[in-house]
Amino acid sequence: MKRRIITLLLFTLLVLGCRKRLDNFLFNPNNSITAYQLDTYAEGDNIGEEYKIVDSLIHIFTFPLIENGESLSISAIYVGDLSKIATDSVILYCHGNAGNMDTYWGRQKLLANVGGKNHFGVLQIDYPGYGLSTGKTTESNMYGSVQEAIKWLKNNGLTDDRFFMYGFSLGTAPVCELTSKNNNALKPSKIILEAPFASAEVMIQDAAVLNFPGSYFVNLKIDNAEEIKNVTQPLLWIHGTEDHFLSIKTHGEIVFKNYQGMYGEAIRVPNGDHSTVPVTMGYANYIESILKFLQQ
């Protein structure tokens, strides 16, 4: 459905002779909120009481980001004991292009249950312009916000060997970009990419089937298929075979094929669509697959 919407938008722009950019469509935040709702969010995933997180382990906070001279406030949720970041292992979860942290709260809870309840600490942030994070989203400040989140973890005692990064959809861009550049406060020991896209160029071409370069419509330089070539850490790639937004064939398979690191593992989820992988796999199987990869 989303791919059809992109195609319709591109066609409309061409008919109107308009060079309006689609960058703002690819960044699709919900920022009309006054507070995060978490378990009471009406559109959230109903994943069951067995995965519930006690209130004392849910920490909502902000940290600053200075981007091109602009001072921004980035909202974050950490699940776990803040006093144990210096000894715990932590997953930094980078969410997708739509909604805000409420949208992905169910996924954060699942990750907090990997290996048993609160075995891993889990940090999630809202990129600038998402949720209660200030500013307008750009590719640059999306990366910058994730870099600042990594600095926050470093300042609280986390080390490389206990640091993992997980990217879903749009969130695979900061994971690939920052891991490949390797100039951050921490270097992840392993990464997980769920439903990654090959590049902004392929996303537009795949959705539109129009003989125009993707740069005609977007300024985004995201190119996971190239960045992954410079990633050496172990990689777990997860993708639904029926992903109707980011085709497993033209996106996920290309990214995994280009990976040249020390160990790559692929989970192709039969009948899984873009955002249904955990429920299609079954939550228990999903959690077990993540744990097996992180602990091997």
C-alpha cells in the first residue's frame, strides 16, 4: 500500500511539473503529542502481559543535540536499571519512518525480554521532529541524534563488547552509516537489520517504476547497500518474504549479499510483511532468534 502511495505521489508531481521533494514523505513523524503513552497507546502492539515492563525500569528523558548551530532536544526511553549500564549489555533500537516511540514501544518491550526479563537494557530515541524531539528531521540530524545516544551510553559506562545496534526499516540507515564510518563513541559488537532498504534511490525506483533518478525526488543520500560493505561486525538480517513496502528481493537481499563481514545470518520470514515480522514469527521465536545471535 505504501509503495502505491509513493507511486501516486511521484506521478502527480510529474503531471504537475512540480519539483516538490518527497523527503518529508519518507520522514513521516507523529509529533502532535504532549506525552508518551506507551502501554496505553491506542495504536500500539498488543503483545501481552507477559512482556510488560515494570514502571521502575522505564526511564523517559532528553539529551541535547547541536546540529548546524541549532540546539535540539532529543527524547529517549531507556528500559533497564540505569545504575547497571556499566555492567549490562545494551541494545540501541533505531525505529522506522512513521509515528514515534509509542509506535515501537511494543518492539522495545520484546527486546527487553530477550534472554529473560530485562536481561538486556534497551534504548530507543525519537529522531528530531518525531514525538517530543524538537526540530525538523533531516538525514544528517537523524544520524546526529543516534550518535548522541551512543555518547550517552558511553558516558553511563557502556563498552563496545556489550553494545548492540538494531535498526528497523528507516532505522537501518543510521545503523549502517554509523557502523561503517566507525567514528562514534562506541563501536557495536554486533548489528541487527530488520527490513533494510538498499538505498533511497532504489526505494523510489522500486516503488515508482519511473525512468527518473531518485535524486529527482529526494535529497537523501542513504545507501545501505554500499555502507554495509564496510561493516565487519557480525550481522543478523531479518526480512519478511511478503514485504510490500521494501521488497525483500530488491532491498534486503541486496544488502545481505553485499555484506562482507566476519559472520552473517539471514532470517527470511515466510508471509511476513513490512511491520509484521515479530508477530508472524511468533514472539517467542522472534525473541529466541535475537538471543541466539547476540549470545553466540
